[in-house]
Amino acid sequence: MEELELKQLESRIDDLIRVVEHLKEENRSLLSERAQLLERTEKARHRVETMLGRLKTLEQE
């Protein structure tokens, strides 16, 4: 390979490494956001189930 081709290849590899690092960080961020959303969903589900239980109790009175 010529020197120019090697430099171009090296530059392309460096670009790809930067893209991979960016995607890893984005993935970490999205996983964190997903965990927070799952937690909020679970809390909301619990509140709804509690309300439904209270309504059923009121219906039986």
C-alpha cells in the first residue's frame, strides 16, 4: 500500500473509533433513560392497582 492509502485508512479507522465511542455513550444514556422510565411505569402501575383496589372496596360497601 502506498503511504497515502495508509494515512487514509488510519484516518478512517480513527473516525470509526470516534463513532463507536459516541454510540457507546449514547447507548449508556439510553439504557439509563430506559431504566428510569421502567421505574416510573412500575410506580404508576402500582398506583393504578391501588386505586382499583380502593374502588372495588367502595363498590362492595
